[in-house]
Amino acid sequence: MSGLQKSLSSAVGTFLALSMILGSGMMILPGTSYHQLGRSAWMPWAVAAVSVVPLLYCYAWLGRRHPSASGVAHYSEVALGPAVGRASGLLATLALVAGIPATAITGGRYVAEFSGVASLAWVFPVAVLLAATLVACMGANVSGKLQVGLVLGLFALVTCTAVVALGLHGVEAPSTRLPRFGELGAVLTAVYVAFTGWETVAFTFEEHKRPDAIPRIFAASYLIVVALYALVLLGLFAAVSPGDKALDSAPLLRLAEQSLGDLGRPVTLALVVAAITANVFASVLALSRLVFGMARSGYLPAPLTRVRERDRNPLTSVVVVGATLTLVAVLGSSGLVSFEILFVLSGGIYFVLYGVGAASYAKLASGARARVVSVLCALTVLSVTLLAGPPMWLCWVLFGAVWLATTLLGRRPSPAGRVPADR
């Protein structure tokens, strides 16, 4: 059996990337950082935006040369061996199984609060996950084209809200006051969540028509994400007091109310639904590709490699992923699984995978540029890990434990039991 069908254009791939990156973090993080640091809140965002560039460069380089549905699992296997590859893939699967339902539940809580219908707190996440599964069953190209509409709608709503706020209230210049080191470190660690998602994008690279365009997709999505967050922060600086308690729970609602008056609530509701739906739809697609790739490598049950012949869509993986995520969302909505743990677990593992990708790049790339990029990545990963404290350390320990268990349990299956990737 061959690999997945190459059906994604560069434009659709860029919107898919944006859908995976702009998720629940946009709903909260600009507000919480502003509430804690005032108009100095731009500093951790600037540090995160600049320091993440070398990590993105690594993933763009790897994706262009090794476009595989397994993403970081494949890169790390090629560079660092089967045990690291399997550990990376299993942890990536765990991160997405935790993070996707957490994002859907966040949307459900917003929708329930704005509508006053309490049952939507669990109905919305279940509905959006079932819809995402159905769309993923239609194929990557159909899902990608849907992302174009959702993301364009999201851009229009966010841009309109922020620009109106700046027009009505005037531009408030960011502060140059340096926060205390501890304050800056804590906010910086949280803000990094807004710059995760590109490692998830890598799971769709096998379906890109032109892998050589992957660096441009990363560059375009990065610039758009930075511009969008800058607009939101400037809008908050202009229209909302940093002491407003709503910044910790519904900053976009407060911004919309200050900008659009009575239209603020419905606009915010539409924005939340668009952002969460786009993120969940794209992430379900990506996870189904990761599961397919892991099964093809012999790391998950072989039936997960089954594809629909006419479009090479891995339907079995899509259905299993959709059912698993829906179950986790039900457990999380009911309180049987801690909603906070889902977020902490997924966010920490995402950053660990950034580090694994950077290490893979350092092993595979050569030359002066590669050495400089590798050193910058090492500094970023080390700094964020130290600043983040025990939750991040626990994720590294978890990676080490999975790697050790994978090593001790024996070697991967023989090539006879594997389905080769299409190169």
C-alpha cells in the first residue's frame, strides 16, 4: 500500500496551519497577560514570537525534506533512532488526545455562558467533534477548504473588533517598564502556548502537493499569527483597563463590548465558534494522519492503516480518533477527567516535541547555519523549561519514561510487518 494522496495546495495548507495554531489560546492568553503585566504585556509576546523562530525553522526544514504523516515521530526516528521516534509519536498522540477535547470544552463553556443554556457546555464539544470527524471522513482537501472559510471569518471578526477599538479609544503606546523577572517568566511560559501548533501541522505534510512550499507556509502562517495577536493586544491596551477582572475569563468579550456595544456579545460568540471549530476540525484531521502514520510504522494496530481507495483517506483512523476524542470530551465536560490537566498535559508535551524536533534537525542538518539554529533552539528549550517549573519538568520526565519503556520492551517490528511510506 502506498502513502496518502497529495491533494493539498499551498494556500489551503496555510489556512490549515492557521486553524491548528489559532485555538483556545487566543480566547484567554492576551487578556491574562495584560491583566498581570499591564501595557508591558507585549514583552513576553515579543520574546516568545522571536525565540520560537529557530524552532519553526527546524520544523520547516524537516517537513520539506521528510514529509510524513508521522511528523516528529518520523523525523526523530530518522535522526535519533526507533525508540525516540516511537516515544515522540506516542506522546504526540497523547498531547492531541488531551488538547483537542480541552479546546472543544473551552468553546462549550464560552457558548454556554454567552447563550445562558447550560447544557451547551457538553453538547457543543460533542457536536463539534462529531462534525470534525464527519468532515475528516470526506478527506483532507474538503477539510482544508472548509478551514479557508472559517479562518477568513475569524480574521474579519478579530480585525474589525480591534480596529474599531483603536479608532474609538485611540492607540495606547505599550509600556517600556520591565516587569519583575518572576512575573515575566510565568507569563512567558503561558504565552508560548499561543505559538504551538506548527508541530501538529507537520502531520499533514505527506498530503501536500509541493513539499518545497512548506517553509513558505510556515513563514506566512507565522506572520499572520503575530499580526493577529498584536492587534488584539493593542485593542485591549486602548479599550480595556488592565485591572478589569473579565480579562482572566472573557477578554475578547470585554474588547468587543467596548468596541461594538450591543453587538459585542453576538460578535464574540461568532468569533469563539469560528476559532474553536476551525482548530478542532484541523486538529482531528492531523491526529488521524499521525495515528495512520504510527500504524504504518508498526507502532499502532495494523487495521488503522486502512484507506479508502478512491482518495487514500485513512477512514479507520479518522473514525477511531473521532470516537476517542468524543469520549474524552464527555469525560472532561462531566468532570470525571480534570479539564485543567488536559490543558497542562497537552501544552507541556507540545513544547517537548518542539525540543525533539530541534534535536532531530541538529542531527540531520549540517553547516554553519545549522549550528547557529541548533544553539538558539537549545537556549530556547532550556530557558522555557526552567521558567515553566514542575509541570514542564514532568512532561520531560514523561518523555524519558516512555522512551525508556520503548527501549526496554524491545525493537520495533520487522519490515515484513510494516507498510512502507510513499516517498
